[in-house]
Amino acid sequence: MIPVLGLVVGIVLGLVLSPEVPVWIAPYLPIAVIAALDAVFGAVRASLEGIFNDRVFVISFLSNVVVAALIVFLGNQLGVGAQLSTGVVVVLGLRIFSNVAVIRRHLLGA
Amino acid sequence: MAARSTRSPRVRRRPVNPGPTPEEARRRLSRMSQLRFNRGQVLASALTVLLGVALVAQVRSADEAGLGQLRQSELVALLDDASTRVDALQREVVELEGDREQLQGQQGDAAAAEAARQRLESYEILAGTVPVEGPGIVVFVNDPGGVVTQTMLLDGIQELRDAGAEAIQIGTTRVIASSFVGTDPDGRVSLDGNALTQPLRILAVGEPHTLSGAMAIPGGFTDSLRGAGATVEVTEQDTLLIDAVRTVGEPRYAQPVPAAEEP
């Protein structure tokens, strides 16, 4: 429950403070956010299956974000940043979709 | 991700145990809604707070979507687009300015219009589409016996034209380029299919002396008509009005040959 509240608090904070995105982080932020969302949906699914684990969540969250940023960075260095970003977004999007589908099946049985 | 790493052993057992039933899942969901403070939960919450802030910040900056968000290659493409467009527009500006100067530079514009107007006027007079007035002669022909022939009338018209008549009206019919002299079924002389009624009045605009002289040529129009038994009376007038007009139809067969291009 607290993580959900945390998400709400974060959104409110963001709306209130409306922080400027630092320039150096700007290319990585979108991918990092999507990677984090993937981790969050995975966590919700794990909770419903009764196998949620705080430690695993924290580690997967951080590693997701770091790996996503790393891929974007690597892509930019190789000159295929746009394509690689698209690929990462597609993969993460697929995972989010499948996680949501599982959550839906768990909750609604359909 | 959390699910993935700890679930992997379960995934293999899945055919045996196909996940929680909806009742179990909902029970777990409601259990999740209880507040439980421990280090892991707080840490996870800290991460989700960060996620929320980042989410909003990203959405905000994507809304602004300034050029600052774009990559170098995209910026170069944009710049390329913009400069191509600028080039095209500048070419258009040059073309249009040239056009404008050409149009403004035509000093003889008014003169050309005046010349065109005058040319139109003379064409209208020639074609007989407008009434005209001016000096000229009136020829009265009294021919009760019907002795005037086509040839005589044609000769008369020809002599008037020869003398410089600019507009001719015979009876109520304007004589134009396509006019013809014929006879109607009763044998009377007709002009353009209109039978001429007696007494015949011929109006011609032109230099009056020349015209009357042309009529009086020995063996000419007056002579031949008088010889045949008709009376002819020619009067010179300073102004006379020719009010018979024609409408010009579109030529059906004759097409102008395009003028050769001037080099």
C-alpha cells in the first residue's frame, strides 16, 4: 500500500514542484520511466500471486532503470540511439502489456 | 521484474498450478492495502515517489517538446528543411518582384489601352455593330418601276466604298463586309435577304464631296439609274446618323491562324 501512496505522492510532488529535467538526464528519462513502470507492473503481478518481495522489487526497479539508461547511452554512442530507444520501448511495452494481462486474469478470472 | 526473478521456478510448475484464483488475488489485493511499515516497503515507496516525480517531469518536458529535446541528426534535418523552404520562398519573392516591376514598368500601359479602345471602335464601325454619325451623303432613289438591278446597287455600294465611305446604310439595313445583294422571290432587289422598299434611301458616312462626286461619275450609279428611268437625288450633309446595326455571330468555320512567334 505504501508504494502506491508513494506513487501518488510523487505525482503530486511533480505537479507542485514541476521540476526541470536536467539536460544530461533528458535523453534517458523517458526510457527510464518506462522501465520503472515495467518493474511496478511486475511487482503488482507478483503481489497478486503472493510472491512479492521488497528486495527483489527494489533491485529490479533500479536495474531496469540503469539498464534502460545504459542502452540509450550505448545507442547514442553508436549513432543508433533513436532506433535502439524505439526497440527498448517496444520490448518494455510488450512486457507491461503481458503483465497487465496476467493481472487482469488474476483479478477478474478472464 | 520482481515477479520474473522469483517466479521463474513457478513458471515451470504452471501446468500443475495455474496461478491464484480470482478470490485469492483479491484477498491478496485487500491485504496489500493494509499499511505495513518495514524497511523494504519504505524503500519501495521511495522508488515509486521518484517514479511519480520523474513521470510528471517527463510528461511536462515532452509537452514543452522544444528543439532542445531533438537529436543532432533531427535538428540537422529540420534545419535542412527550413533552409530549402527559405530558398524556395526567396526564389518566389524574386520572381514576384520581377513580375511586379514588369507590370509597373509598362509606361505605355494607358497608351496600349487607348490604342486597343480605338481599334475596337474601328472594328465595331466596320462590323456595323454600333450606330455611327458623321458627315456624309444621303441618296434618295425613287424607282417606282423597279428598274434598279442587283448590278446597279452593287456598283453603287462599290463606288461609295471606293470613295471612302466608312459606313453605309441602305434602307434599314447596314452594309457590312458580308453583305450581299440578291433578289427576293418577287424579283425585287434585296440586301442581305431584306427586300428594299421604295423610295430607297442610301446613307453613307465619309467625306461628303468625294462621296457625291463618286455618285455623279459619268456612267456611274446616278447615270445608270437615271438612264433606266429612276430618279436619284444626292444631298451632302454635315451630320447624318446611321442607326442600323448588326449583331456579329461567332464564325463557325473560319479560325484565325495563330500569329507566328516573334523572335
